[in-house]
Amino acid sequence: RLEMRNFGVKVSVIEPGYFKTMITNVENLERNFLSTWKKLPEEIRASYGESYLKQFVASLKVMQKGYNTDLSLVTNCMEHALTSLHPRARYSAGWDAKLLYIPLSYLPSALTDAV
């Protein structure tokens, strides 16, 4: 963002939370993750263990329940950034981005790691 300022280009960063899209589709993620898992050398799979694989897939399914389905929150940020006379430097779309990720970014790393 700052590097482009010297060229007269204003850049706005849009930081969305978790939204239900094809990128966050659990079936696609699980299929891609399992495909990558099978390609790993046996030594690496053994060091992580099968339980890691199962816990990761289970966590994807739990996270999916909190995905936001209202993509207009993101597109509204895009529209404002593109059409506003004075666009913001950063936009946060979604409750999780506003209430979780922004406050976490100000906390000490040890605390955010615990959360």
C-alpha cells in the first residue's frame, strides 16, 4: 500500500472475515487437504499423525457453522473503496473481522496465541 503511494496510487486493503464461498467450502478444502496429505512423505505424515488430520478436518466443519453468507458486506467495502472521494486505508467486512481479528491484532502475541 505504501509503496504505491509514490506513484499516486491510493490502495485500500479489504480484510474480510470468514464468508461462505467456494474457497471456504469444507468439501473442497477437505478434498484438497486429503490429496496433499497423501502426497506427503510417510515420515512427515507420521510426525503429524493421523489424529492431526482428523482434528483439522473436524475444525473445518466447526468453523463452517460461523461463516457469514452475506457477501454484500464485502462488496459494499469494495464499492466504497472504489467510488469514495476519500476511501479508507483499511476495510473490515464481517463481525468476526471487526470484533475478533482487529482487537487481536493489538494484543501481545502471547495472548493472541492463547486465544
